Amino acid sequence: MPRLLIAASGTGGHLFPALSVAEALPTDWSVRWLGVPDRLETTLVPEKYGLVTVKAGGLQGRGLRKLIQLMRLLGASRDVRRLIRREKIDAVFTTGGYIAAPAILGARWCGVPVVLHESNAIPGRVTRLLGRFCTRVAVGLDAAAGRIPGCTAVVTGTPVREAFLQPQPLPHWAPKGEGPLLLVMGGSQGALGLNRMVRVLLPELLSKGCRVVHLTGNNDPDVNSIEHTALVERPFSDDIPGLLQHADLAVSRAGAGSLSELAVSGTPSVLVPFPQAADRHQDANAACAAALGAAVIVHQHDPNHPTLRDTLWRLLGPRLGGKSSADNPLPAMKQAMHQLAVHDADQLLASLLQSLVR
């Protein structure tokens, strides 16, 4: 029985691709999971896989603070080494982030093959520093392949959950009607800046016949401040596959996980990159979709600035009576978004792991 250690932690962008790869492996594989206490994996993983947590973080700051973080990293790497030997782990798979550092170092220490997957167009710091120590490095976007020093990366795409690859119904709670459906989502944590940009436009959109599903996150104080039969606001939803497949347009952050889900769903998008993202990697992700004509980039701005309004009206206007249907840009954007999609990324990564263990 091959034994795999998966190191993925923090956000859905790291966890969901790793879960997809785990589910694509043959049933005789045994999977253990490496995470961090009090993060999303402590609720998503234990019902499927055995979870082991270590204290891991970045190396920000200077002086004593950085020294303490370095000692913590070395301690976590030692714990991973012990785990690999105790559990007789045959391979390690990680999706990057802070947890990847002790996983890669521990695997290297034990001589165990390790596969690192980087989903963003601009690789994270751990990927850039430690990619050269991995047996294989895979990337979700072509743009990342040449940005990892010391290694040659293979482009596999970023895995998505199985539900995105099968036709899904529109959720029963979504607003009904004939108008175009706009989905607004800010990622697994929500996005207040994005919410505020959209909320000031909702009265006009709704009055013109647009249907809107707005996934606000848990920290939006203005949720449900607008009441309309064609508007549904929720903190989050498990029905993202059905929503994306039926949406005429999405307004979204540009995290790699969200971009992969938009691509396999073929959803035309207005991408609003998170301005504080490390190395502005969401800007680079969004540029990959915009270069194909699949998305329009709107940078986060004051809610009263007209850029987002003008963009939405240009894209949705033909469906709202503003122009003739011949001027509708959404079908071409949908076709371009499909060009960005990789539907078998989970299988490609699972095959890569199997080849290393064999």
C-alpha cells in the first residue's frame, strides 16, 4: 500500500486542489495530511484523512522575530522527518504555502520524493526558494513555468473539485427570472472592498432586470441592506459549481483556485485582484485570463468610481436592453475561458505521484 503525505494548509486555494488529487489516487493508497492548527484544514480534512498538525509560518520580520520563526521552521521540519519515518511515507505532495517548507525539507532529509504544485502565475516565496529541492514541480499556469529558479516545471493545470466537471443544476434558492445572472464572490474569506464596489451598483442592476447572487463572506456589516426578489446575499455557498455553470457573468477575486473554477465552468468574468496579495500574484493570474479575452480586469477602487459600473454595463448591457444582442461580448468570453481550463489536472498530478512511487 503506497503511503502519501499531503501538505496543504490555510485557504481553499491550497486545500481543494490537494483534496482533488487525493481523490484521484487509486483506492489502495493511504493518505496522511499535514496542516497547521486552527486553519481551514482542521474542519475539511479529518472526516476523510488522518490530520497531523505542526506549527509553521513565514520568515517575515527581522532580528529576533525572524530567528524565532527560523527555529520554529527547523522544529517543524524535524517533526515531519519523524512522521515520514514513523508512517513509512513513500512520497510527499504539497500545494505550497508555509506548510510546504517543513514538508519539503523533511522529505529531502529522508530521501523521499516530493511533488510541489504551484497554482499562481507568480510562484510563492517557498516555491521560489525550495522548488529546486523537489523531485518534480508542477504549475497551474504557463506563466509560472519559467519563474521557479533551479528547476524545470511541468504544466498540469490546477485541480478543481469533481462537481465542477459534471453538469450541475442552478441552486433552488437562486433568484428566478429571465434576466442575466450575475455572481459576485470574493474567495473563501469574502472581500469587503469588492463587496462595497458592487453593492452601490445593485439598485441599478436590479432595476434593469439583472439577477444577482452575492457571496459576501462572514465579515460584511452591510449584508442584507438591500431587499429585492432578484437578489440573494449569502456569506458562502456549497453550490459554487452550479452557480458558476449557470451564471452569465462573475465578478471575482483572481486567486488561482477561483480562476481554475471559473475556467472549467466557462464563466466570463470581471476579475478584481486583491491589491495586497503577495507579489501581486492575483494581478498576474488575472492577466492570464485577460490575455485570452476571457476576463476583464478592474482594479479595486472607491465604490463611487465609475470603472466597475461602466464595465458591467458594457458586458451585461446587451442582455439588459442597452444594445442589440449582436453586440453581446459574453459568448466569446465564455469560449476563451474554456481555453484556459485543464479538466484532468487531478489525474495528471496523481499519475505523476504514481510514477515516482513505482
